[in-house]
Amino acid sequence: MAVTRNDLGLVILAVEAKVDETFGPTLGEKRKNASEGQLGRITYLERELGSLSWSY
């Protein structure tokens, strides 16, 4: 869980997962077969999250 902030105030972020459950494909894997809409959403998230060091 993370407590963060956006333009409206505080935001709580949480991810639910089971011990042996994966988070799904990596961004690199997702990009390989992504639709135009999916690529747009990935690009948006990368822009919003900042220039993190993404490893594809």
C-alpha cells in the first residue's frame, strides 16, 4: 500500500495479490502484441508516473 497525492488531495494505492499469483505480463511483453489503445494507455501511464527506469 502507498499513500500518495494528486491534484485533489491524498490517494491510497493498493495492490492485491496471492502468494503464487503473478502480476501479469511485463510492459515489454504487453507492448509486443498491444493494440493501439493499449499502447496509448501504457504511454499515458509512463508519462504520468514520470521517467522511471523501465526495463523491457
